[in-house]
Amino acid sequence: MKCAISVWNGRVAPVFDASEKCMIIDDDTEVRIDPCVSLPVDGAEEKALFLRDRQVATLICGAISQEFEEVLLSSGIELISFIAAPVDEVIQAWREGSLVRESFSMPGCGCPRRRCRRRRYRGGSLHLG
């Protein structure tokens, strides 16, 4: 399974909508596929298409607008959002299945129960899981 992480200065980028770079990793191979690639800056649809073309199943990012979230979810990409940490720590935690925890949450987020949850788009509706 491939995962993309929005990146800025060695950390998860604080806002995905404005992210210009991402790292793509593969859980099966234990190696980084693309150390750092440029993301399209034209909008939500273009970013979603870019990630789908690279068979990305999961996106780990910082804050994300509702528009971008809905486009990515409707494209079948799972989101783990409102993450704030160095990229290497995030990769390790994602591979261990321990990424969704308070220590990786963005500070100041208003809804602590929602900020690091996996959100999926199933059958036309949004489900928290």
C-alpha cells in the first residue's frame, strides 16, 4: 500500500491545500518510492489525480480544507490529517500502526477526538473510523 506525506522543511506540511511537495512511501517494500516530488498547485482535483495516478491509498497531512478533503475522499484516498511531526517519525509510526495518537496531533486543533482519525468515503457518505 502506498502512502503520501505532504512535506515542508522535513516535517509534515502544516496545510495540505498549499503543499507543494510530498513523499511517497510503500508499506510493502519498506523503502521510499519518491524522496520528495512536486505536487500540482492548481487545485484539489489536480492533487487528487496526481496521487491516484501514483496509486496512493493514504495521505498523511497537516490541516486540510473541507473542499480538498471531500475531493480526496471521493477519489478513494484515505486521509490521516491534522498531523504535526518530523517526516521520519511519521513514517515509522505509520508503518507500526501507531500514528493516530495525541503526540502527533497539530497543536491548537479545536476537536481533539477528530483531528487524527482516519476518515473514509464509503457509498456516498463520510464515515469516521
